[in-house]
Amino acid sequence: MSGVKCTSNESGRARLRGLPFAASTKMWRILAFMAAVSLTLTGCGSTKFDMPYEQQGSVSSYQLINIANRETLEPFAKDLCVASGEVTAEGVDLSHVAAAALFDTKNLETLYAKNVNNQLHPASLTKVMTALVALKHGSPDDIYTASENVLVTESGAVLCGLKPGDKMTLDQAVHILLLYSANDVAILIAEGISGSVEAFVELMNQEAKAIGATNCNFMNPNGLTEDGHYVTAYDLYLIFQEALKYELFSQIIQMTSYSTVYMAADGTEKSLELETTNLFLRGTYEEPANVTVVGGKTGTTNAAGHCLLLLSRSSNGTPYISVILKDESRERLYEDMGGLLGIIK
């Protein structure tokens, strides 16, 4: 749909003269609907507006929602940063990363965008979606029991050591999921919420679509490499922003460490002490002087490379969401993220 523009009522009346009453009434309704679209999208006048989003297209940043029996329309992204193309910034070279973005979430500005709608492996950034679904559909006090499926055998997979029959609350599980990125806990959460991993994944995809993240697809709750499991940098922004609405999520991503005690299958207690995987929070790497990294999520697999999703604030309190997908190494990832955050004034 392109070239939408406001239509004069007089010219419309002229074209409708001579039509039967029923046809005239129907035509007036159509014209009224088109006028509502024009007013919403252009603010009237002679300006033409090219729609930047198609419902079945590959960009998630703009949709139209029908309201009040299709009489008016409003833009899905009216309160979001929109990124359908490339946005560069002086002094920032991220030519070696697969995708990257920086969003000013207060002023709704996209300060940097590279390949933000490309579908890529997200690694453990997937767990932001897992946490979002868990917090929406579960209660922190819910107690879950681990099944045989928590015995993840993939080489290199991060595990907290859950055994079948072990029990912990959703509150504990989400802490371990986000801080330590444990893949066995992701299975525990999925089965605890939905009864099976498959049902939980279906819920993940349903909830992603509901918030406008229409260009991603999840196959598991932990981000281990699997065909058909992909996300875009822009959809991660949408998912992360939605997850930040949950106070528990916001609290957890800011933590540098976590200790807890959960129940083993034999009734004994198991202690667990963890440190965040976020090296900005651990002080291994420094953010730019005028920026504070609040928290975020890390992710690494061979297919996804090194990934990082962050919430930061400038010295005046303005919040920013930034993401880098598929960097070359962990060291390069933090250097590149520091450079990206350097755009912030």
C-alpha cells in the first residue's frame, strides 16, 4: 500500500452522484475508512506516504492494528523505535559483526542499525524470551520438579547441575537462567510452565508475535543451535523491552552474583553460588564514561558467535537498548559494544 493521500469530500461527492442509494452508502463507508487511514498516516495535506511494513514482510517495526470495527487504524510502532534500514554513526566500525543496533527508548530514536532484520542464531539471548513467557504465565513461588530432560548432553552447554527430581521455585530458576545462562534450568522452566518443551516453545512463538516480533522463530527455550531457531536484532529489542516491564526481570539483569539453596531429589539441600556472565557488570570491561550499563544478557555458540543485549543509561538518565549479534570473540564483543555505546551523548 503506497501513495495514500487525503481525498477531498467535494470530489468524492461528485464521483458518487448518480449511484443507487445502497451503492452510494457502501462507497461512502469505504471512502471514510480510507480517509481515516490517510489522516492517521499522513496527518492529511497532499503528502504521500509509502508504507514501511507489509503484514507478511520481513520487517517487524511497523504494523497496522484495526480498531473499532475497522473504522480507524493506528500504527503498531507508535511508541517504539523503528528500524527498517541501515543507520550509521561516525567513528563506529562494526563491519565484522553480523548485526548491531542502538535504540534511544525515551526519544524513540534509532541511533545505529546494521542488518537489524536479518534472521540469525541468537544463542542464549533466547533466554530473554524464555524469561518473559515464564514471568507472564507463571508465579515466582511456583515449585517445579526437574525431569530426565534436564540432562542436556550437548558439548559446551552451560549447566547448573540439575538432576531429575530436583526442585526449585520459578524465582530461583529465572535468576539462574538470566545470570548464569544455565540450559538445564531453561528446560525445567519450559516443562514447569507448559508441561512440555514443545508446548512452551509454541507459547514463546505465540507471545513473540503478540508483541510484534514477527520475524523470529524459536525451536527451544535455551538457544542451543537448532534448524529453524532464529531471531533478528530488532525483534530482540522488542522482546527485551517487553521483558523489562516485569520488575523481577529488571532486578535480575542488574545483579552481579546470586546464591540460593534448592531441594535435591533425595530431600537434601543443594547450595548454588553464581556470578553474572555480563563482563561489564563484573568490571572486566568498562563502558564509556558517560554511560552506565544497567544489565542485560549474553549468548555464545559456534553458530551464533558472541552476542550481547544490554540496557544502559546516559548520565542524564536516558535509557538505551543495544544489541550485537555474531561478533568474532568475547574480547572483540565488549570492545565493539563499548564503541557502540560511545555514540551516546
